[in-house]
Amino acid sequence: MTSLSTKERVRAYAMCHYGNLFSTDDPVFDQKERVWRAHLQSNYPRLIKNDQPEERFIRVLPLKGLGTICLNENLQFLKDNSTTREESVSLIHAYLNMWREQVENIIVTSSSLQLANTHPARTFLHPANMILASFRQKRDSIITQEELEKLQRRHQKIDRWVSLLVDLKLITRKDKGYTYGEKFVQIEETIKNHSEFEIKSMAYILEKSYPLLKEIFHIQQFEPLIHLDSCYYRPALEAEQVLYQTSGSLFKRFVADYTYKPDTELRHLLLELQKSDALVHKEPYYYANEKSFSKMLELKNQAPSIGLPCA
């Protein structure tokens, strides 16, 4: 049983030496090493701005695993055994970046069909579409290794696109080359024309493989679209409600969270999100596609908490 004085001393020390963003769990006594340990954590405040109605409010993002405070049996603090404030602050920044990436993955998974229906997605996924279109044009065709080597001269990383499509069962190995796969057939059974096939197959690739696509392929043409979409949906997910945002608010958040881009470029990306129904527009506000947002909330609530688990 932990004494109240121990809890108070640990929490007062955390407040004084780490700042008011930090708190601790209950200290636990290690019988073997004869020390008290408490894990640092934070209910990190996030300022949410809504443009209609015009309001600001705070939501917290729970962060765990921000370090450890140690005390000896006499409740004297062991500085050398404890995490420094600088290390803990650095972990907060790392976990906020993890949260940002987690939200981007949630967005792509939940609204892949809308995002696939944008020009940046078609440009980025062109190598995959080119391979799949070959089997749409001629069902019994085989893409040989020799043909892939020729394509490699014009399209970098075509071999990796092939590996990805094989993993997703959109194509499969046959003889000395590749042909359409099981998932290719499943998608074909649900569509009426090639345009619909193209969108559904791209959506499937995005939904199942976005983190891998970021890691392996250069996605500079596509990623800014996700970043701008995230400038709406990340605050909405933190608030767990539909927000109404002007283009000006979204552009300011983009520059603050990512990098500078001229408003002309951002307006083009925003129009792509609007046309594809990834975001809904009613002048002058942008707000959530409610079906996609419901999926995002489900995925957010299923996701593990941010931060390293405490040992």
C-alpha cells in the first residue's frame, strides 16, 4: 500500500521539475532494488477551434510512458536514475508526431474511396493502374519479366509495385510472369466499367497499404493532399465531433503543422478533397463526410493509447 505522503512528494516533484503538463501514476516500491518508481504521463491539452459557431475549447490527448521518477527508501529523489525533463519533453514531441501519423493512417483507411477519386492519387498510383489495366484490356495476357525490365527503364520501382500488387492478391505469378489475381476478380464482380474498377482498386491499395506506400515510394505528389485532409480531421477526431472550418483556418493549420505552401496550391488540393467528397463544402465552411468520420471515430477508439507501455 502506497502512503499518501509518497504520492504527494512524487507528484509535487514532477510538477516542480517537469512542469504542469506532467503527472505521474502511483509510485510502486521495487523490493529487489529498494527504490520507489513512478511513471511520467500527460493529459496533453489540444486547443480546438471551430468556425461555426465561433468557439474555442480544450480536449486532452493522453500520453503515457514519458519517463520514470525514482526515489530511495527515504523518499530522496535519485536524479541519475530518473528521466530528465529534456528527455520527457522530447518524448512528448515524438508521441505527437506518432499521433499525427496515426490520424493520417486512420483518414486514408476510412476515406480511401474518396481519396482514390482525386488527381494526386491517380498520378501517384499510375504504375499500379498501368499494370492492372493490361489485364482489363486482355484478360489472358501475361506480363513477362522481360516486359517488366523494359518498364523499369521508364518507371522507377516498378518491381516494388509488382511485389505490392502480389501481396494484395491483385496480381499473381504465372509461368514466367504475372497475371490477374483473386482480389482483381472480386473487384471486377462489383463494378460496371473500367473507371469504377480503377477507383476501387486504387482505394483498396490505399486502404491496405498506406504506411507501406509512405515507407517505400516517393509520395510527394500525394502526401500534401492527406496532410490538408488531416488539418480538418485531426482536430475533429480530438474533439470527437464534426467541426466547421473555413479554408483560411485549414491553410493556417497546414503551414503550422507541415510546411509552407502557397494558397494557390492549397486551394487546388482543397478543391480535390471537395470534388471527391472527402470533405463537404457549404460556403464558406468545410466539414466532415459523416460516413467516413464515423469510421474514423471507430478506428480511433480501437487504436492503442499513444506512448510506450510502462514496464
